[in-house]
Amino acid sequence: MIVVSCGNKREITQVAEISCGQCKFELDSEKGCDLAVRFNNKAYFVDGFNINDFGDAHDKNKGFCNVIRNGEVTGYIKDGKFIASSLKLAE
């Protein structure tokens, strides 16, 4: 594993809500269904992971377009997006 760090990009680890930005967090700056996280009452689209990386986004019981799940995310915010290096869902 290679870890690259830059002084102006400080990664944080945060407990967050994880879901579809458009379907569940009312984000509208992108079209379609995209993975997003919400913490501190603010939602961000995610770069680094895809909405279908954790199963079918439209699954009725646990898909991100239908439910908000909790987890732990690591990354930083850049240009209004959360740049994720780690995303772990709570079971």
C-alpha cells in the first residue's frame, strides 16, 4: 500500500451517514445517482468510491437509493466533495 500525503490535505476520520446524494440527501449538482456522505449536517458527494461498490444501489432493503446507512469514512473535503480513502459501513 502506498500512502501519499500533502500538507494542505488533512484527512479526517468521521462517523457519517452514507447514501445516494440525489435520492436521500437532496443534492442536485450532479445528475443520476451518486454516493454521498453526510456529517455535521452537511452532505458531500464522494470521490473514491462508487454507489454500487457496496451492492445494488436500488436494492429495496439496503441500497443507497432507498436507505441511509451509517459508517466510518476517512478522507478530506476538496472543492465541495469528500475525497475518500476509506469507507466502512456499519453492519
